[in-house]
Amino acid sequence: MIAGPCAVESEEQIEVIARTISQLGVGLLRGGAYKPRTSPYSFQGLKEPGLKLMRNVADRYSLGVVTEVMDLSLLETVYPYADILQVGSRNMKNYHFLKELGKTRKPILLKRGMDATVEEWLLAAEYLLLGGNEQVILCERGIRTFDDSTRNTLDTVAIALAKELSHLPVLADPSQATGNRDLIKPASMSAVASGADGLMIEVHDHPEKALSDGPQSLYLDQFEEMLPDLARIVNAMGRTSNWKQEAEVLDI
Amino acid sequence: MIAGPCAVESEEQIEVIARTISQLGVGLLRGGAYKPRTSPYSFQGLKEPGLKLMRNVADRYSLGVVTEVMDLSLLETVYPYADILQVGSRNMKNYHFLKELGKTRKPILLKRGMDATVEEWLLAAEYLLLGGNEQVILCERGIRTFDDSTRNTLDTVAIALAKELSHLPVLADPSQATGNRDLIKPASMSAVASGADGLMIEVHDHPEKALSDGPQSLYLDQFEEMLPDLARIVNAMGRTSNWKQEAEVLDI
Amino acid sequence: MIAGPCAVESEEQIEVIARTISQLGVGLLRGGAYKPRTSPYSFQGLKEPGLKLMRNVADRYSLGVVTEVMDLSLLETVYPYADILQVGSRNMKNYHFLKELGKTRKPILLKRGMDATVEEWLLAAEYLLLGGNEQVILCERGIRTFDDSTRNTLDTVAIALAKELSHLPVLADPSQATGNRDLIKPASMSAVASGADGLMIEVHDHPEKALSDGPQSLYLDQFEEMLPDLARIVNAMGRTSNWKQEAEVLDI
Amino acid sequence: MIAGPCAVESEEQIEVIARTISQLGVGLLRGGAYKPRTSPYSFQGLKEPGLKLMRNVADRYSLGVVTEVMDLSLLETVYPYADILQVGSRNMKNYHFLKELGKTRKPILLKRGMDATVEEWLLAAEYLLLGGNEQVILCERGIRTFDDSTRNTLDTVAIALAKELSHLPVLADPSQATGNRDLIKPASMSAVASGADGLMIEVHDHPEKALSDGPQSLYLDQFEEMLPDLARIVNAMGRTSNWKQEAEVLDI
């Protein structure tokens, strides 16, 4: 289980969120410092100071840090602060970037492109694996379809298919997929029942004031409330609902 | 739980399937007698003799019958044989048909069009409800997207959304959605964890010889084997895994 | 060239439109009397009285009538009023309907389903041809994609492909495709340059008061103004821009 | 008009192609030296030696060079060889890359992402413009839809819309859009009739032996044969069919 805000916004924000998820037994903190935004006029992230803030609070609460590397030229800056390097969906087909990233030795979370077939997603992972990095984690985050009822369409069957066709762990990101906090709980349960090995969920202490993607961030108490129901599905799948387990497996 | 072949093909076929699903505790038998096929040169169904065969074996095993009404002109023929009238995805936007069908008094299973938004699906249900038929059951069966890894993309979040926006029961059809028998189990579990009230699954005694949609039909023993795992998810959702329950609720 | 309102709304409306398009040299009048609307609460058409109004003004100005048959049960009513029977995109996969319609002997305009591949579209035409009706006209009207910049995405290359794979004439409907009157002119020119044999365009004397699809209807003077530019493309394709030609070829 | 092979493969290949297009009056030569390929096991391009080959033959025939910058880390290498820097569709949402590229002072050809709305495409251009580079050229290259009749779906109406919403020139790439050399001619004509300011077309001396994208490359004589028909559409749009014009406007 990975939880945290879309973007690091302030020391207070990341501190409150980190403390809360830590108390709930979550082992990995997510947060963006460089944000890929559709419009150049939107909030673009706090950059390196944001990474520092996140690293500090993560250490205080013994959390691992998951954060996106938006471009090869930012790798050196981001690398020391991150425990898991995230490749965003917009970069899944950026093959030169993937080749270079594959030479690093930290776990990589590879999001599925919103226009990528399952085969293209697995071939993108192959670019990372060829560089010698074997700690590749796939993450389904919804694909783009004609239906705008939700931000994207969560493709839960793709999770099962990716697990059948590869040996890699597969997570789901129900926040990006739905874009709607009221649908994050069923989306999460649905992903787990399709075989997902973990979830990455956006939470925020004040989603209504978030500088990016507020509507898809859970309130901290909403997050807490969904965990028992989620745990029942996790257990029905024959897994233990120890939310830190993943971080331990990855040896962070 | 609704199970049965894509199409009724012979007395022996439907007898074996009906007996097996009945023994497994399933209460509703599906089977097509008029098949909407993309090509006019494909098998088009046994028509009324097929309906007779299905009705006979269903009565023998105390099963309800779910079958498609392909056109208004076939309603009179199909009506006496069916317990639930199915509207196929190709007909979901056939509004004149829906208006007339809404005047009948048998439960109607309304499949989501493969190009329909959730709002359009609910408005199609409205056409049925306006006719005075209040026994409308929605059925998510996958939407058409760019990804051809599976036949369609099962939209499990749409199940949760349809339940939030309406009071109607929502089923899922993992066979049509995936087109691949190896993915029916995770698709079924995923749909249930998203809140689906039931499933409609294609099973066949000899899928490799099926006259239509063989690749997406479960072998009878595959179907039997998936039920215990499925039951665990059903129970984790706080529901009882009595597969006949739905038929009873609908008073068939 | 086929022109006319989305729906027949009143004698005055259809009279003004018919007179204008006739003066501009157009030979075929379109207009819906039974409208397939997403919501049951939207205007559903004037029904048979609308057909009568349209037939009367069409005769007054020597125009052919193109109108949709929404359901088999309406065929007998619509048949005497129409010169070309239109199958709407929502009905393109309604195979029982197509089979029966193929037994008639009036030209049929088969719209492409908004979720249909080119192959599925041609196989739907095959259902009509098998019934013995050889006057099948295809009509591309845009497909449903992730991009909502326009109502649908006009697939001009599909026009060229359909002409390569079959011997049938292919029209385009730029009004349905774009949903935006400001884009109808480039869409029309683009379709013709891809090989379209004709166009079906929605025009209205007062689009802002139209009971359906006003935003995609051209003002009558807009329609008149686009014809010279369109004629230049038609001529560049080696065809004559006599807008009545099509009606004559079809012997109406 | 921009023409050339998908990828530079050898001195002989690029020499023959450059000579031919130059004789036909084309002013810009395209060719990839770094190729973004879905599979890491596919041909990845000749890299800098390929750029040198292309620059040499371009100079011999007074052609401008259009080539892709796949990653920021390759900008310094590619820059001296190129007259127009191409941003591939996979990079259209790579915002950090766009920001940096906007600081250069050579014209930039920005391909539309295969999953990008028109608004997202224009906002991506805004990232380039904000850097101070005002020579941004848009290029529609087909979007990803459910229909696999063609490689992508050429969205000709998007060309008209992009021109309406911005002041930037818009090209079309019918090769990437269709993936089928037999459809390049109608696709090209359709794009021009929708208002495209230019075309980028893949040609090859031996498409059947091409190391990438052979099926969508025109034979050199096919290319020559389509020019007169294309010129008629260009002229009908009130433009001159001097294929070098574009290069001159861009002052290369």
C-alpha cells in the first residue's frame, strides 16, 4: 500500500499525511515534486525543496518514498530522495528514458500509458529490465476511453492479464483511474479482487484546497474508514492485509 | 448467478449444461435462440425450437430462463418461454424497442451498449421504466476501447457508479467482456468486489465445438472450480453466496 | 447532396427549408419524424403527421425524401412517405431488422454505427444485400473516441477504405460527426476529398430554436455560402457539382 | 511538403530518396536516426552516423532536414543536423522536455499525441511557446480508437479546429495515421481539404525491405503519381502547389 498526496505542497501538509498513514500501518509515502500538468499555467510542483520535505517526514515516520522522475535530466536530483522511482503514464512510451532508467538500481514503478495496450506496457517494462534493473513494478492507472463518467476507465482485467503474462508485481492507482474520491473504494476492492498486489492511493488532509487533483484525493478519515472493508477482500484473496508488507518485500 | 451457453445448440447440449449448473446451485439458465451475429454467414441460432428445448430442460431442473429478444417482432414468440427478457448491447439504444418492451411485465436484463456512457445506459433503463416495467436489471458487459488484449474492456467502476446513481440491480457479464475463458474468474471476482449484484457467465460442455463464442465459454468443471474462490469474495462483500438467491428475489 | 432539418417540426419550418434547398439545386430532403433520443424526456418527433408534412412539401418542390425507419414495426407507416429509407447508427447492428429491411425495394441509407469497425459496417450492408435489396448506400457519421472536442470523430479514411473494399456508394454526415456548425464546411470538404460520393447535411431556418440538434445545424445562408467552396473540391475530384445528380442516379 | 523514409538506413537509401523528392520539387527531407520502437528488440536507428548521412545528402540536394529529438539528453547531438526539430507523439505530454525545447531557436514540429485531445495538443504547444520559440508547427498523425481497420484514425476535423483555435500552421502525417500505403493518397487529400498547411509523408525506395514501418511507406513512383491529384485539391483550396513553399516560409 502506497498513500500520499498528489503533490507535496508544504511541510505541514506532508507531515500530517505522513503521520496519519504511518499510524494506519502504511509503509510507503507517495508525493510529487515535479508535476506533469496539461497546462503550463497550472501548479508545477515544489521541485527539490519538495523532495527534501518529503524525505524528512518519511524518515521521521520510517516510510519509504515513491516519487516521479519526469525526465532523465532530473534523475540525478530525484535519485537520492526516492526509494521507488515512478515512471508516469505520459512517459511509458519514452523509450530512451526507460533504457537509461533501467541502468539504475532502485525499484521502478512503471505506470501504464493511458493509451497503451497490455502488450505495449509489458514491452516498456522490458526496456527497463534490459538495463539490468529487475525491480520493476507495474501500475494500472486507467485507460482513456469514450466514457467520461470517470476520469479514466480502470482496466481491472488488465491486471490479471499482466500477471498471467509476466512475473512482475502489479499495483493499481484507483485515484488517477476514477478521478472521483467516491469511487476509490469500489475501484480499490475491484482491483484487489482481480489480483492486484498493491494499491497507490491519493490522500490529502484538505483535498478541497489541494493544488492539484483535489477531487480524486481521499480525506484522511475516508481513507481510514475504507481499510477494514478492503482488508476483507485482501484476506478473501488469501493474502495478509499488513499494509507494510510490500515495503518489506522490496527491502526498503 | 446466471449460467448457460451462448447459444442453444441441441437437446443434449442444453440438458447437460442445465443439469450441471442446477447441481451447483445456480437458479437461472441463459441461452440464445436468436443470435445477433456480425456476419450474416455465421450461425444465427435455432430460433423457436431452441426456445422449446431450453424451456423443457429448465422446467426439468426448476431453473428460470434468461434469453434475448432481438427485435420487437420476435417478442410474442419469445415471451412465453422466458422468465427474464434480455436486451442485448446492440439494442440498448434502440429506443422504440425499449418503449414497447417496457409495457411487458417480466423482468428485463438491460445490457450496456459497448459504446454507451453510464448516463446513456441509465437513460435507456428510464425508457423501460416509463413503460411501467419496474423489474429492470442492468448488466455491464464491457465497453469498446483501443485495447484489443481482451474482446472488450470490463468497466467495473461503472458497476459501482450505476449503483450509486440508480436503485437498480447491476450484474456483470465477464464472458462477453473478456472473450477469454482464462480471464473470466478474475473478471468475475473483480466485478463482485465493485458491488455487482450478480453474474451472467457462459458455460459449455464442449466449448471447443461451440457454434458461437467458444473461446469465452468456461468448461463445466472450470465453472465448478471457480465457485469457492468467488464465494469468498461474495462473502467478503457481506453477501451470501447462495447462487439461487437472485432468482428468488425476482420471484421466478 | 441531401439536406434538411434533424427533425420535422412544423409545416412552416419544413416548407422554408425545402424551398431554399430546392432553389440551391439540392434534390433530396432529409428530416426525422421518429427521433431516437438518448433521453425519453427529449422531443421524440412528430411521427406520421411529420411524415405527411415532409412528403407534401417535397412533392411541391420535386424533392426526394430521406427519413429514418427506427423499428421494423414502423416500416409499414414510413414506407409510403420515403424515397430513401435511413438506418440510423444505433440500428446498424440490429441484424434482424436489417434482414427484414433487405426485403424492401427502396434505396437504403445505412449509417455506420458509432462503435462499428469498417468490416462490421460492410457486413451489416451484407445483411441488407442478402435480402435482395441492392440499392444500399453507406454513410459515415463519425465514431466515438476519447476526444470530445467534437461530438464524434469523422473518419474520412474509412470512406476511402469502404469504397476500396466494396462497390457501394458512400456518403458522409458532417453534422452528426462534428456536432458543431462551424466545422461542417471543413468536414464536408475533407469527406469529399477522401472520395465520398455525397453528403447529408443538417440545415434549419432557425437552428437556435430547433427542437433537436440545433448546434449542429447550418443556418440556411451558411449552407448557401459553403456551396461554391465545396464545388471546387468536388470538381478537383473530377466530379460534377450538380447537387441533384445523386437523386437522378438513384432514379427517384 | 515533407517527405522521406521512416528511418535512415544507409547512405544509398537516403541518397536515392533525397534525389527523387528533390527532383519532384519537395524542399524538406524527413528521416529518423533515433527511433522510438514499442519493442526493445526492434531496429532502434543508426543514431549520430545516420544524422550525418542525412545532413550530407540534404545539403547535396538543398533540402531542409526534419528529424526527431527523442529525449532532452539527445538534443545537443541532434541540434546541429536538423532544420526542424520533431517532437514525436509519444513525447507530446512530456512537459519538462517541451519546456526545455522551447528555449531553442529552430522550428519545432509538434506531433499530436495519439491519446491527446485538441485542447491538450494546443496546451503542449503553449509549453514550447512559453520558452520563447515561436516557430511551432502542429502535426496531426491520427488518434487511437477502437477501429483497427487502420493503424490510427486520422482526425481531419481536428486540423480545422486547431487552425480555428490557434494561429499555428498545422500539418498532417497520413503515413502514421493510416499505416497503409494504399490509403495515403485519400488521407492526404482529405487532410488538405480540411485546411492542413502541409503534409509529412513516408517514402522509401524499397518499402518491402524497410527496417521499420515499411507497409506505410509509399514507393517513390507512387509518391510521384499522387502529386498531380493532390495539387488539384491544393489549388481548389486557393493555395499554390509549390511543394517547396513551406521550407521558404520557414526560412530554411
